[in-house]
Amino acid sequence: MRRWWTVLARPLALATVGLLLLVAAPRAGAPDHTVPDRLSDQQFWGLVTGMSEAGGYFQSDNLVSNELTFQWVIPELQRRWVTGRAYLGVGPDQNFTYIASLQPSIAFIVDIRRDNLRLQFMYKALLELSPTRAEFLSRLFSRERPAGLADEAPIGQLMAAFTGVPQSPERFQETLKLIRQHLGVQHGFALTPEDFAGIEYVLSAFQYGGPALAYANTGRMSRYPTYQDLMEATDQAGGAHGYLASEMQYSRLRSLQLRNLVVPVVGDFAGTKALRQVADYLKAHQAIVGTIYTSNVEQYLFQYNTWQTYYANVAMMPIDDGSMFVRSCFNACATTARSRSAQLLDPVALLIRDVAAGRIQSYYDVLSRR
């Protein structure tokens, strides 16, 4: 995911950042967390609106990930994972695969674009309204469910079945009405007319693109993986961790959504509010951050020289030696001809230590840590 990040705050002086990094990042093991098992609609909406900043710009819709190998790191993340940890991510629905695989106590998806928040609310409604993967895909693609398609069908069979079904304008309008009713009336979320227009736009993109919908980057014609490619992806050993890989994976994600524990936030990683308020919430509930999925956000933070502020924000998070960054390196790190990117793991505490010591001065310094 390639993005341009706006500067929402004056960068801190390097000496001040170094001090914050040294004193703000806890190292102790996680006590039992006090994150609620369920958030009320009022609590959830309060987090969304209270943590969010003003939206920023990105050059593409970014409705679908362009990272095909993002599952490769999941077995190692699972090995390090401790029950009760929190998840922090950015971007569209690749977060759902990490969330379904790790089962965090709570997940925050922070993105500078308000359009991503709208996409997340569309997914929330569809996941809550759809008890099975087939029903979810039927609504997402605005296509009738193929006759005889079993709930437990393998993901490849599910995708192939919907590929052969024509889009249905009637199904689209029915789904859009259900989303409005579910979010605005049943939940009582005060989404604006612009928000619902954004949700309609995203749903229409999936209606016309179907399983073949792919990431589009303005001015570029490079091939990116389709939604179908991403849903059928596996780790290097062939293990399928996608949130649609099985009914079990789907139900794990859906359960968290039904309990309002996947919280979308509008925020700049180098801003003055969103990440800091996420940190405050997690510390108040004694929840350690287990995984921070950054995609390649850091590339742009270094480009705009706001990376010190970002790492100061991360240093405020409750972390320990098991907390891991998952970052995406494009082109130079690619390990397969089918993917332009590869995912790199990096212990959060070690990176924060190296930033404080002055050993990180460029994006290359970050990537070379792999």
C-alpha cells in the first residue's frame, strides 16, 4: 500500500524525541488486560470520533491491498502472540486476515483517509449482516448466491462460483439499504451523508469489479493482485490464514466486529492525536500491543521528515519484547515474481531503542534491519 502522508503537526526536535523514546516505552510483561469483551455502540462510536483526526489525501482509492505475500509472516506472529494482546494496523482489509489469525483483545485500524473509515464501516455492516462467507460475498459483490454453493466450500470454489454470476442492480440496492439501516438505525452511528455516499462508492466498486477488483494507483498500469488472488493466498508452507479461508476464520473476525472490537480511526501516524489516544486507551486497559502492521507508511514518513514524531508516538504505546512491527517493502525486497512486495518483521522495542540511540536516520536503515 503506497500512500502520501500529510504533516499534521510540527515535528518534535530530535533531542525531545529521543527523550520520549527512552522514557515512554514500557518493557514489562503484560498483566491481565481489562479491555471489555464487548463495547457498546456508544463506546465504540466515542472511540471512533474521539480518536480521529482530520482526514488527509492519498492518490488512489486503495480499496484492495497490493501486497500478495502478507500472510507469510503469520506463522511467526502466531508463535510470538500472547492472548489478550492488541492489534494496530493501517489500510483496507488485509488487517482482517491478521486479526482473524491472531484474535486480539481489540484492534485499531488507523488510516489518514476518511475514505478508509467508510470502507471499514461498509465491511463492518456486511460482516455483521452475513452469518457465512457465501452470504458476505453475495452482498459484497452484489450477486445472487449460486445455487448449491455449500457454506463450507473451499475459498477457491467460493470465488470461482461468484465469478460466473452476473452483477445484480437489485441486489446492490437491497444491500445498500441494509447497510444504511444497520449502521444508522440499529447501531445509531452518526455517519454523515458524505460517509454514506463514500460507502455507496466502495460497494459499487465491488459490484462492478467482483472478485477481479484490484488496487489501482493513479497513472500506473502495473498489475496488482485481485481480491480473489488475495483471498486465495497462503503462507509459504501453503497454510491458508485469510479471513475468508474458512468458516472458522470468518467467524473469528465476525465475532470481533459484532462486539465492536475492530475500531476504525482517521489519523496520521505522525499526527498529534490518533496514535497517542490509542496508546492512552490501551494503557488504561493494561493491554500490550502485539502487532503493529505499518505497510510501507514509514517510507513516506521519512520522505516528509516526520518519522521522529511517528516513532515518538509508537514509543507511547504499551509494548514489550514480544511486540512486532510488520512492514511492507516494495520492489527491492520482493521474493516472488507474483508479488512486488515482501513483509518484514521487526521487534518494536529494539527499533525504538535504536531510534533513541541515533542509529536510525533513513528509511534504508529501517529496511536493512530485516
